[in-house]
Amino acid sequence: MASLFVMMILGHLVGDYLLQNKSMMLKKSEKNFNGVLWCTLHCLIYTAAVCLFLWTLNPWVILAIFASHWPIDRWSLGAKWMKLIRSRDPKDTSPGNKAFYPIVYVAVDNTWHLVLMFIAITLLMQ
């Protein structure tokens, strides 16, 4: 049987990439109630995907998965982290930055999602 972390990653990939449509991706960070709704819809679908892979209906795990994902997506915290540590800048139009900013952003975003979710789930499943 696959490990908890492997199943968590598979659920994350399905929920964040295979099941997130263009509207969710573009609208979840809008600074209005519509953004809250799109982000919540995406995070509910994401949470369902992760829980399916983890094979759990534990309400605390469900809440932890949702709560560890929603703020990161709602407020684009990956971009804020990159700004805080003075990583690549989305306004830098140099060829190297323009090509690699999205890749670095995805890596940062995924890292935060997985680290926070792993910590929360590990604490809850002890």
C-alpha cells in the first residue's frame, strides 16, 4: 500500500490540476465575493480529491485539508512568499525570469500546500 504522503500527493495533483478548471484558476483570487465563491468551490473539490486518495471521511482531516489550501489559493500566498524572500519577480520581463517565474511559482505553491497539509494530517492521524 502506498504511504500517506504518496496518497496525499496524488490527491493534491488530481484536485489542484486535473479538477481545477480555468474559471476557478482565474477567479479564485478576485477581490470580491465572487472570488470567495470560486476559491471555496475549488477547495471543496480539491478536498474531496485528497480525501478520496486518503480514503478518509474524518471531519478533522477534511477540515485540515480545506483549511490548509483555502488561504494559499485565495490570497496567492505563493507569490507573497516569493516577494518576501526576494525570489523571482513577476514584473521582471527579462527572458530568464519570464520563462521561469511560473515554474518557480508552481513549485512554491505546491510546496506550501503539501507541507501544511502533511503537518496537519500527520498531527491528526497520530
